[in-house]
Amino acid sequence: MSDCLDKFEAGFIHANQDEYVVMVGLADDQFNTNQYILLQRTLEPSEQDIALQQDGVHLMVCDQSRSCYGGLLSVVVTQDCVIFNFDADAASNLKVKTQLVVDITGAETDPDALTIELQKVCGNYAFVRRNN
């Protein structure tokens, strides 16, 4: 799986929440996006969402065909990067290695605020922590 993505540099980070969905995206560029990871979760999943196991964190990496629900094990935010750890099934669906490192030094972001936003989107589905 050497062609699987294992790291990229984020120049743009966006977090948003409305009454239905919370999402966080990290991308190489705001407008000319080539590499990105998008995490989103429905705040009020329907019975159908739950039955289809689509009530957790939806993950997308670089393309809609590289997406899945669940499989995110943990997220670690440091001053310089965000480290996403996936189970083998999610890594296969997303075409990434089981650990994806996103360098955030080029993005204007506060790692503490980003940790809070990632905790919102991950809820009880994945462990999120901040390391100094």
C-alpha cells in the first residue's frame, strides 16, 4: 500500500456547525484543493441513519470515492500537526495508511481551538486529545 496517503500539509482549516451537522476540514489550499480530510457528523441521526450505521463520523479524503463512516480510532493535535489513526477497514476505504499526519504549521489556526472542534465532530466515536 505504498501509494496510500500518509501525510500532507494543510494551508487551510475550516470548522462549522449548524443545527444538523458539525464538520471539520483540513486542506492543502482553500480554493485549489488537492489534498484534504473532511470529518462530519449528523447531530440528530434518524432511525434510518442508525440502522445503516451512518450515525457516526463520516470521513472523506481527497475525493468522494474515498470515504466511509466510522473507523477513526483517535486524533492527536500537537502544535505542528494533527495525527489521525484509523482501523484497517477505514484506511483501506480512504486509501490512506492507518496513520495520517497533517502538518498544520502553514495554516492560521489555534491548536487548542482545533482540538475543541475535532472533539465536537468526533463526539464519543473517537478519542481526541491535545499534546504539547
